[in-house]
Amino acid sequence: MIRDDELELLLNDVLDRYGYDFMNYSRASLKRRVNRLLTIDKFPSFAELRYRLLSQPDYIKRFVEELTVNVTEMFRDPAFYQTLRTTILPTLTAKPFIRIWHAGCSTGEEVFSMAIMLREMGLLHKSLLYATDLSPGVLETARAGIFPLAPMKQNSENYRLSGGTQDFSEYYTAQYGYVKFDASLASRMVFSTHNLVSDGSFNEFDLIMCRNVMIYFDKPLQERVLILFDNSLGPLGYLVLGTKETIRFSPMQGRYRQIDSEKIWRKIAD
């Protein structure tokens, strides 16, 4: 088990050597994930892990992917996607162009879910989906649009429960245990690395999705990220957070109105 002082040493190493800043992440979460890495990669000691990180730059990719949580599925939480489909996206139909930011997009299932809904509503052709993540590795998976076949049964059920009426398999082709989603969906996506800890705003958006990312941040970092999102949202734009995340008790609370019972907030003041 990694000690507190060892974890701090490791975080400083990663920041100084590679520029990845995990200093404001929840320590309890980081300890769990570093301990998991020690176990699955069979490091006999903390010193061996530290030596490998500092002496083998290629290992930082795996380290970052382990520390950033990449658990997702398509149309995850169908009731939420149904609210998007029936309540949120229809308010954007009159816009000449729609910009959506998926912050912490992981391997891209959420982005492809959004693209499918936009296509079914006749909005994809005038939409641009910006998908960002800290980890270059997961972005490579997302950009390719290739996913394992096994979860497609659950994804299809999620899609149906979210209000989808098409045959979900029409959106992808299956081969050798994997599926590749229609390239026309990815053509409306821009994938890029972005660090919510240190990078700034890069556009004005109508909708920002950041679900179950900030729960791994400490309170000061959560507030900094909320300010970043506020600066990135256009007038009457929407901010979507995870089930355990909120803007209540933050400096931004008075500038937003909560939509329904979902974690969707609409900007009402600039």
C-alpha cells in the first residue's frame, strides 16, 4: 500500500517531468488507483514504480490512463438521454450552428450517443462535437470509433430506453468481435487533449457535458473547473454534470437554473 508521502512524491514527479497535474485530485481516489496499478503491473515496491515512471517515458501513458477513470457506455442513464432528446436539444433547433463540448470524453461512447441523437433530430449536419480528455490513449480509441461487440446489446437497450426508435445496429458494422460506427458520425467530431486542471476555454458552447469527472477533484479544483465551464458557455447554454456533482453552494449557483430533476443546468445570467 502506497503511503501518503510516497503519493505526494509521485505526483510531484509526474508534474515536474511530464506536466500532468494531479495535485488537486482526491487523495483517496488516487491512492486506490495507484495501489491497483502496483498490483496489476506487479511492482515489488513503490521505488520500482517511481523508477519506471522516471526512466521509461512511454509508461506515463499507462499511468495517466489508470489514474483517470474511463468507465462509460453508450446512452448511459437512458432517462437522462431521454431528457436531452425531448427537453434540451429541441431548444437548439433554431440555432444556425450548434457547438457541444464533451469534457472528459473517455473512449467516446458518450460522444457517439450524442451524434446519433442529433442525426435522428436532423441536427447533426449543423453541429460540431468537441471531445476532449487528459489521456491521449483513450482519445485514440474514441477517434477510431471502434468498440468491442459484446456491450452492444446493453448499448442497444439503453438506446431504446432513451427514446431511440431505429435499429441500433444500423449505426455500425460488426466484424471479428468489434464494431465500427458510421464515419459520418465521427465527421462532426473534433478530438483533442485538454487538461481541465490547467487549460483554458477554447470556444463558446451551447451545451457542455462533463459527467462524473469532477467527483475525483477536490473542492477548490471543482470550483475552478466550474468557472472554466461558465466562461465557455454561451447565453442560455446548458451545463450537464454527473449524479453526484452540483453547482449548488458554488459562486455560479445564482447564474443557473436547474432543469427537471436531472443534473442539467441552464445559464440564465452573463
